[in-house]
Amino acid sequence: MKSKLSALIEVRKIIAFIIVLLFTVLSLKDVLDTDFIQNVILTVIAFYFAKSTALDKSGDK
């Protein structure tokens, strides 16, 4: 349980969460175009999961 909790507090995960939250709030306030927000959020999430998957595979060896 502690390892899962400590894994949530990684800098990369915090930055990804903040970016998604920021762009969601700005989208709801109609400050940014929704297409732009969607592209940014999908890019951040794709990079995060690709990086996590690559790190998991290298750790399995």
C-alpha cells in the first residue's frame, strides 16, 4: 500500500495531473479552444503512459 501511495507522489505524475487540471479549468471558463486543450491533454497523457510503460519494461529485465 505504501509503495502505491509513494508512486503517486512522483514529480512526473504531479506535473501531468496539474496540466490536465489546468487545461480542464481553462476549458470550462472558455479561455482556451477545446480542440487545443484536447490535443495538449492527450499528448501529456500519451507521453506519461509511454514513459511509464518503458520504465516498467526496463525494470523487468
